[in-house]
Amino acid sequence: MERIRESVGQPGHVETPTTPEKHVSPFEEGEAAVDFAYLHSGYDTRNVNLVFRRAILVPFVGVAKRAVRRLLTPILQRQVSYNAASTRVITHIKDWIGTLQRDHLSELCAVKQQMEAVRRI
């Protein structure tokens, strides 16, 4: 018991956070938050704007656009489904990591309180 008290009082002892509220997830601010918001807003790739500005070829361009859309619709629908599923999985992983971080910080606080109680004995 004495060795534990001495090791807790050593200068190299790492202090743990006192409250779990001090932790900020990388998904809440910074570049990761921007990327996460973009991921949620940009998963639907079906609305592709096909623009062509040459007046001479306008009748042919309209026919070509309709043909291209008809050909790309199945591919784009599969891509949208994949993007939506990926976004959902990433959201679940983010939430799970947040839960693990909160649990971890709570456990660290509990251990610190126990160590303080042992130090006082």
C-alpha cells in the first residue's frame, strides 16, 4: 500500500481530467466537422447538371443529355445507395466513438477519485 501511495505521488504521475465535459470530439469542430457535414450533404449524386452552351448544337445536345441520363440513372442510383449507407455507418461509428470516449473519461475520473482516497489513507 505504501508503494502505491509513493508511486501516485511521484512527479511523473499523469493527471487525468476531472470532468468528462472538457473533452471535445474532432467531429464537433475543425476540418473533420466540415468533412462530416459535407459527407451528409453531398451523398446524393443523381442531380448532375449537364450544361452545353453552343446554340448550333442545342437540339442534338437535348437528345444526348436525355440519353446520357437514361444510361447513367442505374449507376447513379447504386452510387447514391452506397453513399447513403456509408454515411449511416460513419455516423454510427462516430456516435460509438463518442460513447466510448465519454465512458473512458468517466472511468478515468472514477480511478482518480479512488487514487485520491487511497492517498488520503
